[in-house]
Amino acid sequence: MLSRSGFRCFAACLPFLLLAACGGKEPQAKANGSAAERPIPVTTRVVQPSAWNDTLQALGTAKARESVTLTAKVSEIVQDVHFESGQQVQAGQVLVTLKGDAAQAALVQAEATYAEAERLYRRQKELADQQLIARSQLDTQLALRDAAAARVRQARADIGDRSVRAPFAGVLGIRQVSPGSLITANSTIATLDDVSRMYVDFQVPEAALASVALGNAVTATATAYPGETFQGRVETIDARIDPATRAVTVRAVFANDDRRLRPGMLMDVRLFRPERQALVIPEIAVVQVGRDSFVYRVKTDRSVEQAPVTVGVRRDGQAEIVEGIAAGERIVIDGTGKLRPGVKVADAAPSAPAKPDAPAADGQG
């Protein structure tokens, strides 16, 4: 226990101890308060309308401008093959010649029959002009001559069928026949594709049909060429909507002078709708919490508040804001992770570019 004199000493020193304790905490509290009120450096931007166009994404398969599987009209032995696999050919170029001995013999016989029928017709015409034979006899001979002429044309057509020609200019596929092989009307000789231009057909939902028009810009990518984009345009819109899928088929055309695109390629297509004005901000400015999206709007006193927004199309790191903010308002672009409603912000100073090192002085020996 304290003695009476000790208690008196403690009571006398107590005010000085309390004053010392309070005086020590006050500067620290002021320091903490100033740190809490210090603006947070962020990057802000005033939202303004800019040119923007929506895109529709779909998958399509590349098709050649013209494509056909070459076959023969008749069953015959292959005599000569005049092409190699992958060769570029012109329209009308002979690709395969079939044996035609029987057809040639039939043509000779048909031409001889026609010549005899023609000779008899002329002789009977002279007799009919002299009224030495009946006109009906001349008409019969005329019919015989015309029938003979038809057989000549048929024989020549049979010979023509023994030469398989390219119906259009293009690139041939892998050759499927060899000289001496027997082919029929169902035998495949090769494929022929005109790949100077490529078509890509893709589906567009019925709800977006009004925004699709001929000439719309289209881009496409293929896994065969990562990082490369092909430019095209809408050439045809189907006249009917599929009642099962409620979608319409749109055909885009792509130039393919270098023949890099091949028929059957799977293409990731993006259709650009007509350009319009919209509020577009960097996608990093949009904060997503569950299904809700908001941005931090800067008020006049430099404090921030959460502004719920409706996001439209997102593309290439940009996001269209459909509802929630207006043109002329300032929002936080970068630095949203350290914000909360009510805190004050300041625009972060851009980092100064690094100065190049000064060249070292040459030493003198």
C-alpha cells in the first residue's frame, strides 16, 4: 500500500501524465486523418459519343465460286490423261481422252449413208421438177436424208463425249484415273474448283435481319492462319428464313488471288453492321459483380460513386454503354480496384519516358 506521502506525490503527478499522453496521440491522429483524406491516383476520361458498329459472329464453311466433280458420260477405256493433280486449267481444256474406235467407225458409216441419201434426193428432185415422179416420193427421200444427217450428228456427239473437258477455269484436285482404266458414268476423274473467289455461307438470326444489307463488311479467320484476318463483303441474302432455326443464310464473298483459302475450311465470320454513334469506353472501366455491372463516376467534388450501367457489344477491349451514364460525364478508367463510393480521386500523372543513358566519355590514354 502507498503511504500518505506517496499518495500525495502520485496525485500531484497525475495531471502531468495525462497531459503527456494526450499530447503524444494528437499528432498521430492528425497524420492518420490526412492520409485517409488523400486522393487516390486513377486514370479518368470524359465519356463522348464515337463511331461504333455492332458485329454478328457466326461459323461458316468456305466454298469455291464454282465447284464440280468431273465424270465421263459414257463407259469406256481411258486412252490418255492430259493433266496432273493440282494443275491450273482453262475452260474447255481437254483433260481425258477415251478410246473411240467404235464411235469413229459409226461416224464413217453414218456419213456414207448421208452422202447416198443426199445424192438420191438431188436426183429425185430433178425428176420431180420434170414431173416424172410423184411429189410424195421426193418427200420420202427428203425424210431419209434428214434422218441420215441426224445419225451423223449423233455419231459426232458420241466422239465428243470421249473427250472430257474442263467446264470452267480452275484448279484440279487429285487425279483418280490412269490410262488403260475402265471408267463409267459414276467414276470420278478429279475435282475442279474455281478458287479465285471464295464463298462463305453463315446463319444470321431473324431478329438481326433488318441490320444486314448487301455490301456489309465481313471479316473471317481460319485456324490454318492464326492471327490473320480475311476481308470480304455480303454478296447474297437468302430469300427464305429457315422455319426450324428462325435464321437466314447470308453469303459473303472473299477475294482469294493467292489461293490460300480452300473449299471446306471452317471460318469464324464477323459481320459488321452499319456504323452509328454510341458511348464506348474501355472494357477495364466496367466493374462486374455477379450479374450487375457498374462504373465509377467522378462527381464535381472529385469523389466517386457507383453508376449501374447496361453493357451492349464488347469488342477489341471496348464496351458499348447502352444505359447508365451520359455524354460529358467523367468516369474512372484505370484503378477501379482500390476505390469505394465516397473516396476522392486525382488523375495520375503520366509516367515520364525513361531518359537514354548518357554516352560514356572516351578515356584518354
